[in-house]
Amino acid sequence: MSSAVDHLEGLTSQDYKYGFVTEIDQETLPPGLTEDTVRFISAKKAEPDWLLEWRLKAFRHWRGMDEPTWPNVKYPPIDYQAISYYAAPKSADDRPKSLDEVDPELLATYEKLGIPLEERAALAGVAVDAVFDSVSVATTFREKLAEAGVIFMSISEAVREHPGLVRQYLGSVVPPSDNFFAALNSAVFSDGSFVFIPKGVTCPMELSTYFRINAMNTGQFERTLIVAEEASHVSYLEGCTAPMRDENQLHAAVVELVALDDARIKYSTVQNWYPGDKDGNGGIYNFVTKRGACRGRNSKISWTQVETGSAITWKYPSCILLGDNSVGEFYSVAVTNNHQQADTGTKMIHVGRNTTSTIVSKGISAGVSNNSYRGLVKILPKAEGARNFSQCDSMLMGDRCGAHTFPYLEVRNKSAQVEHEATTSKIGEDQIFYLNQRGIETEDAVSMIVNGFCKEVFRELPMEFAVEAQKLLGVSLEGSVG
Amino acid sequence: MLHVRNLHAGVDGQEILRGVNLDVELGSVHAIMGPNGSGKSTLASVLAGRDGYEVTAGSVTYATQDLLEMDPEIRARNGIFLAFQYPVEIPGVTMMYFMREAVNAVYRHRGQEELSAGDFLRLARAKIGPLGISPDMLKRAVNAGFSGGEKKRSEIFQMSMLEPTLSILDETDSGLDIDALKVVSRGVNSLRSPARSFLVITHYQRLLNYIVPDHVHVLSQGRIVRSGDRSLALELEKHGYGWIEERAAERVALGA
């Protein structure tokens, strides 16, 4: 084992004059992004030609694109040639061997969150596969899903086992050329999840990435594709927690949802990527494209997100309401503290008749952070009777942080009804004192006030997730008042 | 039980309390009266430990402890309750959740076992009924959308749940109609016991018809200028605060 580490160290400390080296340890690629990188990744996964071509097309497109500059966030230029595109999956040798080797501050956070011990190890990246009884868990739930006809596997597996389905839907909601980060993801995505719910099936359990990630490190360019056939229902949970690293890491994921007639997809995220330290060093750049297409009549896609992590968040989970009477929902809590920056919101595109959308966004800023809501409601000419309700509330903690709201409205049908409400409040010293005066500690008081503020969003989350989200908020805002 | 000695305090460098002396024994009801700006609410805030009030001199002893050294939540857990003049709204937090957290914080401090959800609900229902509040209030967000009267009743409800040793009522009568005033007073009177004391801060003597005090103090320009029994309040009602202030000024002039 130590020889492998030495070998790696020897290689990585070299100056790479040729940019691309093939004779290295197979788990890692040197920094740099060329067509060869894309070919390497595709070959590593033994992908069919069509997928390689798809990736290459995305890559060629990406080369001609510019990084978006419109978000209300600031960061030094990213050198895309300085990133390793197949480095994310750390080899088992390189991971911490036990919890003793993991940063105690990180462990303390997990403990506060009430994450079970075995899971803490998994989240911290400890090589626990031998200890963690994930195999039996995985097997039981796989059998149960198979009985119902539900497909839930990594997207790499799905490419091999269900190539027809993947080919039909991949990139059909977020085309590879959609935007800079989506194009990058399409070229180099490492892995991700694939879910297929057949006609008339209600998925017998909540699907969670936790189940799968224990088995495989999906890296920073994951791709998720969920297809719900006619009259099927599924609830998908995504939890993200990343270890602390001093350097900034780019995370550019793509999530695509497809709902056919009468289908319902509920997608919930609790995102707690490492936000950087108190001085703004390190942390994840979370540049994510999430979009759902309500293709069928009466279909419904609901996004719920609780975002407390990442140094920078750039993400707008959206719904394209194509089918008549289809419904799009977006419930969001975005918390920024210290030097975090978030520019997040949604897009609701009304195409079909009598389509309705609801947007509830709660932004909480503390420290010297910056929190922006950016949302587009677009009613196309044929969207007769479309309705939207948007509510954007911001809460400020302290006087050095910022909250911004950028609502965009494009209404091209006169019968549409669009409502927008927005409030900004400051967490009151008098609210905290009121709770103090009843015997409640300041920390608990802040968490109570903030959780109350976010209630409309939390009640959309599945039960266990809501509990986790509440705790997470408390941890994220620790020390921001008083 | 509560001993205030030569208390000087203010906000933003401006002195409001200029040497308050006050002794409240266990089991007694003290009324603090005074004109606007005399320092009544400042006294309540300083005793409860509100941020932003600076004590520049003097001391406050509560049950042999130095009160001014304690954080507000520690004061609360030790039995100090402030019924707010302007109770604040906390959207999205139900009265039930809030009160259960508060009661359990106090119970934990006393070394008592925390209340289960069921026991809490039974206790809350028993306390809320006599105050003429529907138990539905427990499901509403703290003070959010409450009428003025509801807010004040809710304060008294909280007081009866927490069973404090020293209750400070800061102008609880302001904005109450006569019926609500009676209900609130009944709530306070039902808590009167040899183990509890009350500091009733009010502008008007009317409240004292219902909550009959053992002692009445008049606060003027940051000092207690006159103390007496209930009859002092009645006298005040007859003559107004100007009378007291003139008398106080005369005494100062005479060097008394």
C-alpha cells in the first residue's frame, strides 16, 4: 500500500510537460482537459460509441462557451486546465483508515447533526465498506424495487444494462449545449444515478443517494436522470456532505427529470457541501443545473432544497410545464454564513394550458455572506389560464451580509395570473431576548426563529430529512448572533 | 428576596435610572407607578437583562445571588419572568413548541424531569382555560396575528406555565379593555402565593383595583420618590404625577 502512495506522490510531484500521461495509476488523471481526457473517461467506463460521441460533442461545444458572469457572486477565475477530471474517486488506500484520522471539527459537526456513527465514517470518506453493512441493506432494497419494476442504479450501470432508456432521455431536458457548466458536465461526468419508474407504479420507498454513494464515490461531475412514466410516483432524496479541503473544489452536476402523463416526481435536496472556513478559504463551488420536464398532462414536479453548504452556489432547479394542467413547485431554503455566496432560485416555464407553479424561497444571510434569489416565471402565448404564485422572503442576521431578489417575469398570455410577494426582515434582538426571557438559550432561540421562518419549506421535506435540515441550520448559523 | 441598591442604568450613554432602591420580599406585590419617561420600563428591562442597557452603578441581589451577573435565560430559569409590554411575533414557531421548550428549559434547570408532549398538553390546557383563551392558540405562531388583548393574555398564560418566583408585569394593562383587564388580573391573582412576588409596573391606578398591591412606589426621573401602601395610588389618581414631582422637588430644595 505504502508503495502505491509513494508511487502516486512521485508522479504528482513531477512537472507534466505533456499534459496527458497514460501510464499512471489508473485511478487518477493529471490535471487538464482535452478530447483525450474525455476519451479516457469514456474508455475507463467501457462506454458505447454513441455516448463517447455525445461527450465529445459536448466538449467541443464547451470549448466555444464562456463562463456565465451574470450571477451575483465573485470568485477568482477558474483554470479548467488545472483540474483533474478523473481524480474525484479517491482510491481506498488514500482514504482515512479510521475516524481517528478525520478532522475532529468535521466529526463534531456530524455529531451535532445526529448522524449515526457508521454513517459519519462513510461521509468523512473513511474506507468503511468492510465494516458498514451496506451490502445487505443494498440487497434488500434492490429486491424490493425490482419487484415493483423500479430501476435504481448508477448511471454507468444503466448505460450498460438499459442503454435504450438512457439514450432516449439523457440530455433531453438539459441539452449538452445548455450552459457552460452543463456542457462541461456532459463531457466529463463521472457517474450519478439513474431512476426509472414504469407506468402506474408508485415507488415503494423513498429513494436516497445515501444508499448508493456508500458503494461508490460519484465525484464532482455527477449526472442524475429520473424518468417517471405515466401515472407513476417517486420521491427522491439527495443528501450532500463533503469533507473539508483547503482548496476550492468545483462541483458541476446535472439533474434531469422527466414526468409523463399524471406522473409525480418529488426531488428533495439537503446540501451541505463544505462552505470554506471562516475566512473564506476553501469550499465547494457548486455550479449545478437541475431541470425537470412535465411532459405529460397533469404531471407534477416538485423541487425542495435546503442549501447550507458550498462556498458558492449557482443553481436554479427549474420546471418546464409542457403538459396541460401540469404543476411545478420550488421550495427553497438557502443559508449563507461567513464568506459564502449564493445565487439561487428557479425557472418556471409555462407552455401548456392551465399550468400552475408555486415558488417559495427563503434566504437567510449571516456573517459577511451574500444571498441572492433569482427566479424566472415565463408564460408562453399558448399557456392559457396559467398561474404562478411566488413568495421570496429574506432574513438578515447582522449588518454585514447581503440579501438580493431578482425576479424576472415574462407573461405572453393575457389570461395568466402571476403573483409575487417578497419580504426582507432582520432577525430581531428583541425576538431573541423574548425567547431568552423564557429560559431559552440564544443558540436555541436563533435556531427556533430561523426554523420558524423556513417552516413552509421544511414541511415539504420527508420527515427524517426535515429533522436533519433543522439541525443543519442550527449548525450552519452557529455563532452568527450574539 | 430582591434587593435593588442605588441602581444607575441607561441606554446609549444616557442615564435613565439614577439611584433606584427597592426591596421586594417573598410573597408580596409591589406596584411601580410613574409618568412616561420616568424609567419604569428601563427598570423592568434591566432586571430581566435586556441587551443594550448599561448598569453604571449599584447592585441587584436576587435570592442572595448577584442578578446583574446572570445571562437573561439564567435569570428566567431562576424564576424571573417578564410579561412584556410589547410581546414580539415569532412567525412559524407555534406557541405549543415555544412553551414546551421554555417549560422544559426551566424544569431541566430545577432538576425536574422534562414534560412529555402529552403531559405538556394537559398542563397547558388546564392553564389556558381560565384565561378565556381557546386552546387553538397553542397551534398558532407565537404572537403572530394576535390582537392586543390576546398578546397580553398569552403573556399571563406563559407566566402561569412557568410558575416564576418574581413576575415583572410591564404595563400589562395598556391597551386592554375592562373585560380583558379583569381576566388578566384574575390570572395574576390566582398565582399569588407566599412563595411568589410581583412587580406590577403601570401608568394607571385602575389595574391596582384588580391586582391589589401591598406596596406602591412612585418612580420619577429615575428615582423612587415616594413609597407607601395602596392609598398612595389612590392619592396619585386624585392629584396626578405633577403633585408627587412638586413634592419631591420641594424636598430636594429643603435638603431633605
